[in-house]
Amino acid sequence: MRMKNMILSPMAALLLFMTSVTTHAATQTAVCEDLLNHMWLSEQRPQALLRILENISRSDTKPGTVVAARTKAEPNYYYHWVRDAALVIQSLIEAFPAMSQEQRQVTREKFRDYLVHSADLQDTPTLTGMGEPKFNPDGSSFNDLWARPQNDGPALRALSVMQLARLMQGEQQGFGPYQLYNNTHIATIKGDLEYVAHHWREPSVDLWEEVYGDHFYTRMVQRRALREGALFARELGDIGAANFYDQQASEIEDSLVIFWDADRSIWRTTVNRTGGYGHKHSNIDVALLLAFNHGLRPGEEIRIHKNLKLSWQSRSILETAEHVENAFREIYTINQNSNLVAPAIGRYPEDSFGGSHTNGGNPWPLATLAIAETLYKVATMRIQNGRSRENALRLVREADHFIDRVRYHAHPDGSLNEQIHRDSGYMTSVEHLTWSYAALVTAEAARAQVFASAR
Ligand code: NOJ
Ligand code: NOJ
């Protein structure tokens, strides 16, 4: 037996080598021919997943805590932000089917921790109830001065838990849809949905934790949570709740008209500002693109009023993306000095938050990846609607330039901070921002989807 193995293994090695040469060559050709693969992006995906997993249930946190980053000072990101955590979990859900058995096992454990922890957080008394944006790593409420409430949180959490309920159905006892919908021991979907349904009209602080008012991003994710929540409730026989969630979702849809800038045919990020920073004059914000990415399912069409609809086919998505892109082209040194095609994108042009100071804002990897994700999603929709392959591939190529931009500024091992310094181009602000990796994973998935639809 031993002998045989020794004889066979060099042959196996040779075979493996030959296969890898062939695959490599084949992929190279494909890249030239039709952009099938973005090498860097696909290579980064497994790394990003590992780095995400490292930031969940760390040994010095309460299990289920997703730290925003490992940095503990200037600024301290060693907290569980409800928004970041939900988005990170959603990226893992998206990646789950393609994971190895071993990685799935590890990920399942993290999912379970997140569900139990989220239920505990819902029961933890806080200064603003369910809209509380962040918690200490031991699971206790964070009671210092902060911008609160942030009402995108419960909606994003409901979306992540509903997706987990479906994923874990039949996989694990005790984590099925029924238990997760309305059970006090694990994250209760209904608790978050009720909060969203009853509070969406109230002003809250935006996702960047700065402006108090009504926000397109917040409304879009609240709407999606209620629509998906209504389906969920109906399946479980909670008909009264289902009707109520649908009703509220329709009212949110009608309300979206307040964000429509008819003159420019684009969306505005905040209206009815009642407090917080007042320096965002352009009302252009990458949060608009995040709102499409996180709030609009493929194939969905929102009817806002007779002449105004929003779907992945709407021109307003590309128009808004173009405005975002143009707003950043002019303002950062690295966007003017470099011969890279796509500009690095920040949160919004007037931003002054540099991480440990507020003396000047920077571009962010997650914002630059978000615009790519939007473009990939539009490309997919075009293919599904029978537009020419070339038409869709043009968008893919455009999106890839944003990925190249992130690649250019990333650390050599691909790791990502929160920000890219606007003058030097080096990574800056906190290292290993968990959300940066989630943004990479979802952009990669959106890119893969374009080619899956083209088959
Ligand atoms: C901290 C918040 O996390 C960040 O988003 C915001 O820009 C700054 N505070 C503003 O001071
Ligand atoms: C600041 C960002 O503006 C906010 O969106 C995020 O939740 C926190 N940092 C934590 O990553």
C-alpha cells in the first residue's frame, strides 16, 4: 500500500500540474475574450471570507458579536454595529453555497452565535430602544454620546435573519423560520418588523451617523424588510401582520417621491433634515447606490406614482451612479494624478471624516466597490431583458475599473482598511474593516451573476 502511494503520487502530481496549466491557460483566454473572470477579485474572495470570519465571535467578545474592525483606539471600532453586522452576515449568506464543507461548518457556528446574540440585543434596554446603532463587545448597551437612533439597523437585521432562517431551514434544529420569526430565545424577526412598521415615518440618523432626517437608504431597506417580512408572515399564517407589513411597505413606496430630483432625474440622499451635520449641500451620496444594492431585489419594480417607478431597469440608477462618479472625480488628488480609469469613491463629496480626525474625508473601498456592484447588477438585468451581450459587457468593463482602483490601493496582501488616503493613495483609517470585506464579497457575487445570467 505504502509503496503504491509513493509510486502514484508523483504521477498524480504531474496530472494535477497539467490540469492546472490547462485551466490557467483557458482562463487567460477567457479573460481576453469576454472578461469572464476578474482575477484579483476572485482571488481576494476566500481571503475576505477568512477575514470576515475572524471578526465574528472573537475570543474576547460575547459570541455573535461582529466587530466593525479590530482597532481599539483612534477610532475605537471594537463594537457590534447593528448595520455592519447585518451586512456582513448577508455577505456570508451569499457566499455560503460555494463554501467548502469545512468552512460551512465554521460559518454555521457564527450564524448561530449571531442569531442568539441578536435576540439578546433586542431585549437589552438601550437609550433609544431598537434603533440603537451599536453595542459594546460584551453585549451590553453603549450609553455614551452617539448619533442615535439609526433606523436602518432593525430593517437590515430583519433581512439578515430572514435570509438565515431560509438558509438554515432543514439544516439545523431550532433555527427554522417559525422559531426565528417569533421566539424570545433567538432573534425575532417579528420584533424588528414591528419596529420598522411602526417607526419608519420618524426621522432618524443616517447610515453615516451624521445627519438627522429622512433618508433614502433607510427607507429603501425598511421597505424591503417589510415586503419580505410580509411574505414570511403570510407563509407562517400570521395574516394580519402580513397585511399590515404590506400596507406599510406601500406607504413607504409612495413616500419615496420626496427623494426624487425631477430636474436632474436622480435620487437625493436626505430630505427634511432636522439636525446633525448641515454641510451636505450636493445631496449626492454613495448611500444612494447602497440603497439600490441593499434595498432592491432583482426583478422587483417599485411603483412610486403613476410616472415614477424604480427597478433595476430604471435609467435613474445609472444616472445617479454617474452623478456619484462625477462628484468624486474632481476632489481627490489620487483621482487627478493617476492614470487609472475609474475614480476612487468616497461616502459623499463634502465628507470630512478621516478616521481619527475630521480634517478631510477620503475615498472608501466599500464605496468604490458599491458602485461596481450597482453596475454589475444593471448589467445582469440587461442580459435578462434580452439586451445585447456587448451592451452588458460594456458595463462590466466599466465596473471592473472600480475594482482595479480598489486593487491598486489595497495592501499588497489584499487587505483593506476603511479608507484610502486622498493624497497618498495608501490605506488609511482603521485596518481590516469588516464591512470592506463584505463589500468585496457581494461585488464579486454580483459580477459572477452577470455571467451566470448570460449562459
Ligand atoms: C463617527 C462616525 O462613525 C462617522 O461615520 C462620522 O463621520 C464621524 N463620527 C463624524 O464625526
Ligand atoms: C462609520 C460609518 O460611517 C458607519 O456607517 C459604520 O457603521 C461605522 N463607521 C462602523 O463601521
